[in-house]
Amino acid sequence: MEQSYQPLAGIRVIEISHMIMGPSAGFFLASLGAEVIKIEPPDGDKTRLLTGMGRGFFPTFNRGKKSVVLDTKTPEGLASLHEIISTADVFLENFRDGSMEKMALSPDQLQAKYPALIIASCKGFLHGPYENRTAMDEVVQMMTGMAYMTGPKGRPLRIGSSTVDITGGLFTAFAVLASLFKRQQDGQGHQIRTGLFESCLLLVMQHMVQFDLEGTESPPMPNREFSWPIYDIFTTQDERSIFIGAITGGHWEVVCRLLGLEPLLTDPRLQTRMDQINNREWTIPIVEAAVATFNYAELTPILEQQGIPFGPVSRPVEMYDDPHVNRPNGLITSVDNATGQAYRAPGLPFEIDGQPLFPTDPDLPAIGQHTEAVLAALKQKI
């Protein structure tokens, strides 16, 4: 494994969060090189115990962190937490506002005590009429129109991952970076509040703006009006599903020639792009039949060579066998220090100066694995 680029080396983040939005923000910061200390209750973060679809939550978004166990319901535990916070650059949380105030951990309380601290709060909503509501990924997808746009008409459907939680965590990390930069200029701490609802709202804003500008409303994506001659899923001779797109005049010509459909190129009904789009009802079945004469392994190299947008319809588990995913540092191997079990997960989706980014130590901490060392270091500073 190559050495990871660590632009946030030396930045200490104290994270007290659970589930996905807060932990994903901490993971992004850890992947940039920050030291992220996750505060867990005596029995550990309850997300550790999830099974089934929730099994991947904790090991995915808590890699590369240190685990410190504190019973914050006791005066001693709360005092230790404040001691650790006093050494930090960033405090990250995703609990309800009222519960944080009871522990003197609300943004205003923390800012008064630690003026240089950056406080990042992951919430359901920004300040406004809904700020006290409970939110979840699926809830805000329904509220904002994301689910409406994803499913067929009359059948709203959530996206097939915790997209909004992860996006909210990413926006939080983004705001933390901006605040760290600002602190270099003014020497002051800053308060960040990220809304899950607003994160989802940003993802549907293109549909909102279309209506504001044109007065037209897009139908759900499965029922959308097409803007391209070919933009569909087909089945190859060996029963592989493949998406193929022809979005330019050049693409249309190349695909027709590759599939042996030259007559479509000279058909007087298909001489303009709008002709090709408006006649999809009878051209797509012809393309479908032509694709069905090719094996997947025969067709894809040709499409790739000619620069045609295409992709197999894959399941997430199949990504473990994907050659691009398996490039050097495409998958980062972590070890669960509680069980010794190794697992693989993607790193961040960008490189800096050609270097990948992932935590210095990408393993998953056992409950309280770093409690003794972190608390001992505090005593040495006293």
C-alpha cells in the first residue's frame, strides 16, 4: 500500500456521533490525515451491533479512528471529555440539540469555553420551522422530491444506498475544511450546522431550477422524456445487462455501424437528432435486437475503443471483481481490531498529486482501544 497523502496531519477531531452522517464526516477527515478520536459509551457505539443491511455502517465509516470510551453520564466521564476537547481543533457531533446542552456541549457553550474550537453539528434540518424534527435519510428523500424523481410515477422510491447521509457527512467535512482555513486568518473558532434535509434538497435543485426558469416539471426519471437517441439498458446474447448511451450525432453513427444498423443512418425519418429522439419507439427495439446478437465480452471492447458511454448493470458485490476497483489502492484493506477480521472498502474518490488518500492507520478500532493512551497523554500535559 502506498503512503497516503495527509494534508490534515496535526489536526485533532473529537467525534461523538453514531449511524452514518456524523461518522462519515469523521471518516472523510481521517482520510485526509486528521487524528479522529471517537468517543463511545461504555458498551460501545450501538451501530457496532447492527446486522443485515446495517452491518456495513460501523466498519465502513469508522475506519482510521481512535476509540475512547467515556461514560459521559458521570461527572468524571464528562470532565474527561472536556479535557480531551480542550486539546482539539474540531468537535463533531450528530445528536439532538437538547441532549448536547445537558452535557454543556452545545455549540454556544463550547464556543464560550474553547474560543478557537470548530464545532460541526450534523442535524436533520438547518435552523427554521423544521429544526426540531427528527430526520432520516429516507424521510428527507421523501420530503424533497428525491424519492418522487427516483421511482416510477406514483411509486416514490428511495435511492439504493445511504446517499443523503453520506452527502451530508461530506458537506460537513467540506465546511470543516473551510472553517480551518478561516481560522488561520482570524484565529477564531466557528460553528457549523449541516442539515440532512438541505443536503438532499441540494441534490434535487436542478429539477427545481428547471421549473423556476421554464415553468415545466420533469417527470420521474423512469418516465422521463429522452434527450438522446439511445440511452437504455439492453441484454446481450449471453444474458448480460448493459447500459449504452448515444448522446451525440457521432455516437449515433458509431453505434449504428458497430451494430450493423447502417440502414438507420440513411433512413429519411432519422436525419436529425430530434428525428432520432422522436422515433425511439421503433428504433430502440431494432437496437435491442442487434445488441442481443453480441456476447458481452465481444461488444464491450468495441464500445470502449470507440468512446461510447456504456456500463454493465452490476451488483455492489461484483465490484470486488472489477479490474478498475482492484487497481492499486482502489480498495483499502482494514482489520476489525475487535475480531481480527479483515475487510475491503473503497477509499476517497480523488487523488492529490497522483497520491491516494486514506487514514494512516485504516483499521477499525476495538471499543475503547485508545482510551488509556489518550487519557495518559492528557495527564502528561498537565
